[in-house]
Amino acid sequence: YARSAMDPAEVIRKLSGIRVAAAFFRLAKGRPPSDIGELVRSGNLEAVPKIKLKWHLASSKVRNASGPEVSDTGGWGYVNDLKSTAFGSIFIDCVHPYGKGRYWSWF
């Protein structure tokens, strides 16, 4: 695990891109996608973007979760539990700070 990382602004842009794709999907289908793969299959997202966070390997993996709890994979998290009030939430699955006292998972 290298200490180097992507620029935080680039990571946030990638997160924003996934969230915009999910919003367009929700507008077209009337519901959030069942998982991020559905965004790709529907054509709303070309591919899940790869991110490289400090203390993690580069990853484009998405961890499906029952809620927005972070498990520190260094990739993406998606709440795919229909019973969760956070169903459809997309987050950065990392417990580390990125600087300025802020943590990746807060986005």
C-alpha cells in the first residue's frame, strides 16, 4: 500500500460523476439502481471509476452495504438494502482523513 494518493478534488469529481449517473437513472426509472452495476448496464455510467486513496491500493470496486457504514476498502460503497433509509447512497469506503481534518467517508 503506497502512501501516494489521487488529488482529493479528482476523487470528489469521480464520486460526483457516479452520483449524477444515479440521479439520471432515478429520474428515468423512478427508483435508485439496485447496485452500481445497474448504472453501467443501463448506460448511465460508462464504467465505475478507479480511485487511489492514501494507504489503499487503486480500486474501482464497489462494496454493497446495508447502510452507509464504512469498512475501509478504499473503494466505493453503495447502500443496496431496500429497507434502509439510505438506499441508493453512494460513498467513499475509507476511514482515513484526506486532509484538513476531514474524512473520505463524510462525502
